[in-house]
Amino acid sequence: MNALKESMQAFDINSIRKDFPILNETVHGKTLVYLDNAATTQKPEQVIEAMNAYYRHTNSNIHRGVHLLSEKATQQYEEARKKVARFIGAPKTQEIIFTRGTTDAINLLAASFGKKHIQAGDEILISAMEHHSNIVPWQMMCEERKAVLKVVPIDDDGSLNMEAFEQLLSEKTKLVAIVHVSNSLGTINPVKDIIQKAHAKNIPVLLDGAQAVQHLPVNVQELDCDFYAFSGHKLFGPTGVGVLYGKESWLKDLPPYQGGGDMILNVTFEKTTYNELPYKFEAGTPAIAEVIGLGAAIDYISGIGMKQIETRESELLAYAMKRIAAIPRVTIIGTAAHKSSVVSFVVDGVHPHDMGTILDREGIAIRTGHHCTQPVMKRFGIPATSRVSLAFYNTEEELDTCVKAIEKAIQLFV
Amino acid sequence: MSELNELYQQVILDHNKNPRNYGALKPCTHFSEGFNPLCGDHFDIYAVMDGDTIKDISFEGSGCAISKSSASIMTSLVKGKTKAEAETMIEQFQDLVTMPMDQQPDEDKLGKLAVFAGVREFPARIKCASLAWHTLKAAIEQQPKAISTE
């Protein structure tokens, strides 16, 4: 209890909010209430400043120049890689591949893994709650290699049907690709269990962690996942950068995704020798400032502590669920026992798009639509939802403002 | 709040709650399916044409208040009109919702259509208002494929 008290004391919401300059913005004359964190998170001063400082003082290309700036830039870029490795508990720095984002990471894996390991008739197992970015790359690969995409169904509360999962794991399954935390339902999947069951049949597992790393402590060694993908911009860092973690034992044998500079050791017109990990997968000049920004974001949230963030956000989520569920005519979509930071809802008589417009005029940013999870919408028989998604800098007062605006919208339309 | 009131005028709220000409019209001579992949709005337009005249028209589907009321008002306006008259209305509507804010729409000429002038303040919602009109155009010109406003 004392430890908890201490940890909550360390969580100083006022000073945290001061770190995010955008939270002072006014929108349509109202103070911004930003509740669209699952789409992208806001950036603390520390991240903005790290990128600013890079362009002002260090900007240079990496892994090439002998001059001081290039050495400094290389050092900062590689330092960020170490930060990422520590942040997700990766045993080796070379297991961290920088990509453009989660989508890019999954496309990389689908293309590369497909080329090496997938034959006609093989199966890839995903779930019905995947973001389009963990559906379409596998679909494209399956089509190309005449493989089959299998889908684990979800239950009415938005949790994964584990019975079906076990039944769908077959000798033909070559990879399981599952979302860690659902972006439209908030469900936290039982990933440890999923990984154990897949590994029992020697099937590797990719986790899409785009909605997980910013909300929960993630340790890839404890999870024992084979691959893990996430985005920088949902982790309080910049857009344009993401990460694919892969166990070295898998990555070393996978063919490169893209060809170009930096991913080679030697090029002749007859034959090219590919570079070692992770550079084999990082063709071309990467997003250097963004990688450095991501490193600064990781420093920032590590300073608060992921455990603290998880604790604070579960309080906020419980409050949001309770307040929004209590509004007449509202149905919450996604009520799994293990949830994180997302409240998706529909209102009888008010279309999500109209809800979004009304809330926007009150200064409240939420997401409305299918959230790039059209199969989830189909599963629940709805065209779209309104989605409130939280970050640790949100407050109960902001949620009160949001609830009031939702009630106002209902009054207008019903 | 005034821009919001401008967008969600009583007429629009009324047509949203009590849509006119709603439901499949079978048999029909013309049909088209309109779909907005970004927000999931989806409306089917059914028309019975007698020569060049739109004798009867209806719509069915789901969407936000703006797209639904736009479909409802549109069907009321074009019923009994000729194809050419409907096409003029489609153009007028398109001009109205894309007209710069500092220009005053000609309310006498536009009649009931003028209630959609407020959509201009909300660029993200223009495609909602336009969906049914694009779909109508496709239906009466008989382009037999799904129409998208994206």
C-alpha cells in the first residue's frame, strides 16, 4: 500500500500536463480535450526539443561520414536503438529494426517471412479484431504465395475466442499474427497464453503492439514473442518511425525487404552481399531525427514509469467506462474483462459522425468511424463507433467535459 | 454554437429523424449504390423513370444525419422532375457545398437546397452531404457500379 501511495505521489498530473504544450491549445474557442490517443499521442517538450536540437546542431547522414557531425548523428541514432531494446526488454540491440511505423514493420515481416517460409496451402492465423494493417499485408502475401489466411473469431464482449484459437492452430499454421491491445475495442489479448500454445506447435508469433507499448509494461523476453511491432507516434514520439523487434534466430535467415544503401556490405553488378542485422532491413537513409525523437519519448515515459502509467490509466479507464456507460441510449462496444484505454460506443439515434462534429465544437477530439477495423464493425453489426481513447495525461475533468458534450449531442438529435 | 446550428438546421434534424421516401422501391428502372469507405455511410437509390421523368424515387441505407437528411431532401426535390432538371439540381448542390464561405448562395434559386450551405464550414462533412447526390447521378445516368465519394 505504501509503495502504491509513493508511486501515485510520483505521478504529478499537473507537471506532466505542462510537458505537453499542445494541451494548452484552444479549439473553436475551447480548451482542447484530446481523447484521440489511439490515433496518435501528443508529444512532450522533451521530444520536440530533441528533434529540434538534432536539426540545429547535429543534422548529418549516419553510418557514412568520417566527419564529426556524422559520427554524432550515428551515435545518437544507435543510442536510440539501445533505448528501444531496453524499453521492450530485447536481449540484443541488433534485434531492433527501425521502420516507418507498425504498418511498415508488418509489411516487412509479411514480405520477408513469406518469401522464406510460406508455401502453397500454408496458413497464417490472425484474429477478427486486427487493425487493417495486420490483415492486408498477410492477405497480399497469402495471395501471392497461395497460402490461406485463417481468422480467430471474437466473443460478444470483444475478447478473443481462445477455444477457436486452439482449434485453428494446425500443422499448416506457419505464423500467428495477433494484436496485443485492440485499437477499436480496447481488449488486452492473453498474449502469453497465445504464444505458449503456438510455441507448443513450433509456430512463431508476431504481436502487433501499436496500442500496447504506450499503456502497459512490455517485455518481449517474458512474453517470448518472436516478433513485436509498434509505432513511435503512438508512444509520444514522432510520426514516420516504428520498430520491428525479431528474435535474432529468425531475423538472421530472413531475406531483406528492400534493397538500397546501408543494407549492403558489398555491391557489384554480379552480386551484392547484404549487411548484418539490423542494417540488412534498413535500406536507405532512415528517419534519423524521428528515431532520435523516439529515443527521447522512451526516456520521457521511462522517467514516469510504465507501471505507474498502467495504474493511472486503469483508474481513468474505469472512470470513463462508468461515466459513458451511464449515459442513456449509449451502448459500449468492447467490454472484455482485460481492457486498456479505449471506450468505443454507439448511441441510439446519433450517428458517430455527428457525435464527432458536436464534440469537436466543444473542443473535444475523439475518433469516429470504423477505426481501420471494418471486420470488427461487421462483427458487431454497426457501421461505425465513437471512440474515446486515453493517455496518462488525461484527467477525470476532461472526461466529465466529454460526457456533458455527449449528452448535449443526444439532446440535439433525439 | 452558431455554426453548429447552421449545420444542423431544424429541417436537417427533421429529415434525419423522419426520412422521406425511405425504403427499397421494387421494381425500379434505375438503381445505384453509394458508399463512403472512410466513414461507412452507405445508401442505395432506387428510381422509376417514365421516359425522361423521375416518376418515383426512394433511398435506403445508413449514415450520419447530414448524409441521411441530404438523401431524404434530395428524393423529395427530384420526384416528378425530368432527368435534365435533376441534373441541374445535382450541379447546384455541388456548387453550393463547395462555394467559398464569403460567397452568399442564391437562396431564391436554391430553395430548400439552401439548408446545406452550413456544410461549407465543416470540410470533413461535405462528402457526407454529397453522397446521395453522386449516387443519384449514377442511378439516372445508369452507370451500373458502386459509387464512392472518395
